[in-house]
Amino acid sequence: MATNDLYEAGLAKRKKVLGEQHVERSLAAATDFARPMQELVTEYCWGAVWTRDGLDDRTRSMINLAMLTALNRGHELAVHVRGAVANGVTEQEIQEVLMQTAIYCGVPAALESFRIAESTLNELRSAHE
């Protein structure tokens, strides 16, 4: 298992944005084959990039929603919708980001992202009721 300052900073940021349970579940489920990828993501995505000072977490979340739509990565989009909400991104802002992607990434990609985002937001609402 990786243990260095970037990894530890990344682990803390990843838990803050995505939730401790989600991150612990992802790490615990990692097989010997997949573990190096989980460590890489934690160290570099979350430790080296998400902890930088240049953008706040809200902005990073909105950028991720747009990029994941462009790449048609539905599972990761759902994860990052949850993270965006945790970072204070409003449902209206999520909607606006996805509207923007319709123009620049294509309507089919945006439609799929709207479906995923709406389902995820409904799950979050239900969990808070």
C-alpha cells in the first residue's frame, strides 16, 4: 500500500469530497490487480491535483461533471454528482453544467448525464428524508 504525503493528502481529500464510506468501500474492494490503480488515483488525482490551490473544490467538481459527460463515463459521473453536492454545488448549477455540455459535447452525452445526475440527486434526496 502506498504511504506518502501525497497519498495521505489525497486520501483525506477523496474522503472529504466523495464520503468516507464510499472511499473505504472502494479501497477495501480493490483486488491485488486493481489496488495499484486505486493508489494511483488517490495519490495523483486527489493528492497532487485536487489539493492544489488554483481552484476550489466546487469548481473542480463542476469541471469533472463536464469532462465525465464528454467522456461518457456514467459511473464516475454519478460518483462526482455526489461529490459536487458535498462540495456545495447546487442542483441548478449541475443542471447548467450539463446544459453547457449539450452544446459542446453533444446532446446524446448530455441526455445520458441528465438521466444519471437526476437519478443520483433523487437518491441523495431520499437518503435525507
